[in-house]
Amino acid sequence: MVRKLNATIEKCEGCGGNLVFCPDTLELTCEKCGKEQKFNKQKLTTKRNLNFDFQEDNYNKWVESNKVIQCKSCGARIVLNKLEYASNCPYCQSSFVSLSEELPGITPDGIIPFEFDGDEALHKFKAQVKKRFYVPRAIKKSLPRNKVSGVYIPSFSFDLDSKSSYKGVLIKTQTYFKDGKSYTREFSFPISGKINLPFRDIMVEASSQITQKQLSQILPFNSEKAYKFEEDFIRGYVVEHYNEDLKACFEQAKQIVDPNIRREILKKYAYSRVQYLDIDTKFYNEKFIYNVSPIYIFEYNYKKKQYVTLMNGQTGKLGKDLPISKIKVAFTVLIILLFIAGVVVLSILYSN
């Protein structure tokens, strides 16, 4: 049975056992007798303006009823309700955790609940690992023993509209034939213009342990299934305290959308390469939601090396941080090189 770190303790009315959140039913379930208990759930429909004042009643209530513990090994900070003490860190499994003097911070606006439990997560992990071509055959045949932790990670989700003006120079390559031989030539042409683009649900992690690159590997989360935050959702799981504030995450959101703006501009033109492209972007109608989102963390060893792989706790999508077979990678590179060499040989024969 996969162990869960309890974020709160509530007693079953029937037998007095602990109540935890059940991903299968989206209700509370007694760990002892299995009795189900419903709780109030509301869909999350509103988003806040970027200049929202967090000093409100919900914030004060969150601070009064929650505490923060910190792992002395990896530094992770976890919000625990009613001082239910965690014996292990969900990220590094260290038992060296202690109470922090830090306040739990702003109350989450929304929560995307877990949709399957840790046992099902382990089943999904094994099934997906077996389908990954570059994972070593040895690990597919005998999967290592996994430590599985379910954690709600903090994140800010942004909506923003953009107005961009741009100018630059693109290069186009043309191929032509003369006297039975092929030639190429390049010519440049200037571009300029304006483009307006909307961006929705740009998710930026605010975790001290999860990077944006790791998060991007398991995205997306379905925001339509987000609920207004209720502490009943986190019974049986832990919530990580955010490590980055709203301002820093918004700046990162703008960096995330910048390549998309560039891509949409270049899609308008036929070109071979970019000589330069200057883009000036203004953002407006900025809104956000502070969410906590579900991930499973798999920790295991392979050939004396420790691996940590993430899974989306809503969709089951597995991250890419897995052992890689060097032999399979080398074989793939060899095939590509042989293909390129074949193309070169054919082009030489054709030109002669």
C-alpha cells in the first residue's frame, strides 16, 4: 500500500477513523471502515486582477489554521493543516523535518484534485516505462522498487493579452538549375508589422523543488476541472509552500509566451533563416489564479544512481527524467548518420 502523508485529521462519524480525500469519488473516505462522506465543492470560475490585495479574511484563516515545516535535507517547505506532523519529506524521503517559523502565505484560490491514488499511479508508471524506447531493457523487465509521494505543488496560472510590433530581416534560399547543375542563392527581405495575441492558462510553478522544465514535461492540467480551494481536498496529501511570489512568476509567464509570439510572427512568412527580429510587446488584461496542482513523485535507484520522475496526478502523464540506454541512443545516432551518408552519396551520383 502506498503511504500518504496526512495533511489533516478528521474523524469518521461511524467508527472514529481518519477521513482522507478519495480521488476516485472526489469525496472523503474513512481509512478504517471505508464510509464515504461528502463535502462542499464549487467549480473555480473567477480569476483575480494582477494588483489584487491578498490581505483578506480567507488569508487570515489560512494562516491561523496551518503551519509550515521544512526539510533540513532538500529544503522543501510543506504546509500542514492543524499541525499534523509529517515524518518524511515527500521529495527526498528524509525524516529530518522541523517546524518553521514561516507563515503559510496566501490562501490558494483553486485546486486541481488528484484523480487517482498512489497505487494506480504506480501501475501507470510501470505501464508507461515499458513503452519508452530509450529506457534500458533491464529496467523494463525488473522495475525498481519505487517510493511514491502525492504532493500538491504551488503554481500561478496567468491569462494575458499581448500587443506586439516587430521589424527584422529574413533570409530566403532559392535553388535553381543551370547547364544541368543545381545552384543555390540567398536573398534577404525586410519584415515589419503588428500582431495581437491572447494567452490563457499559462502555468508557472512556484515550487522550490520542481523546475519549470520538469513541469512542462507533464503538462497540461485540465483547468476546467479546477475547484475553489477547500481543505477537504488535501486530506491525505501534502501541500508545498510556494517559493516564488506572484511578481516573479508573472515575469516568468511573460518569458514563456515570448517564444510563442515570435513563432506566430514567423509563421506569416516563407523564409529559410532569420537574420534578426526585434519584437516590442506590451501586455494588458492580466489576470491570475493561485492554484495547487497534483503530482506524484517516484524515487528509485538504478545502477547505483538515484532517479526522481514526476507524474501528472490528474492525467497520469509521466515526465522524461528516466534512465536512458546508451546503446539504444548510439544505435539511433548510427542509423541517422548512415541515412545522411546515403543522401550525400546519392546527391553526388546524381550531380555527376
